[in-house]
Amino acid sequence: MRTGLLTAGALLVMVGVAFLTAALWVALALQIGGPFASLIVGSAYLGLGLIVIGVAVSKPSQETAAPSEPEQEEPPLELDDAPPLLQALLQAFLYGMQTGMKAGK
């Protein structure tokens, strides 16, 4: 449910940004002409995109954290009641999730 609401919210934000971009372009086109309006709007989006990419690839700050206790591995889930194909699929999914979580640390 939460994922669906977040997706719907993101979609509505994107539609709003599209309409605001169109309104900005029309306002600029009336003032300074179409080609210059396109140049300004495109440059603004390019700049924002480069800033977002820069933030995404920047290294996190090197704060030293207190060493934590090693986490104990949880035993795998019992899937005896599920069909064999579903068991294999779930085990592969859980193994991938666990590996991904370990790689992210």
C-alpha cells in the first residue's frame, strides 16, 4: 500500500513539474522568444540534473563509528509447506536479498 501511494505521489509530482515547465516556457517565450525560452528551461534542467548526479556520486563523509557487535545470522525460513518450485524461487530471492544487504554494509 505504501509503495503504491509513493508511486502515485511521484507520478503526480512529475505531472505537476511538466505543467509548470510548460507554463514557464510559455511565459518566457512571450517575453524573450521561443528559442531563448527553450535554452533557459533546458539549461535549468541540465543544471539541476548535474547537481543531483553530483550529490548521488559524492562520497559519504568519513565519520568514525564505534565498532558494533557482529550480527548473528538468522536461520533460513522453513518452506516445507510450499510447492518445490516456489521453495526454490523464494530461497533464491532471500539469498539474493541477504547478499545484497551484506554488500551494502
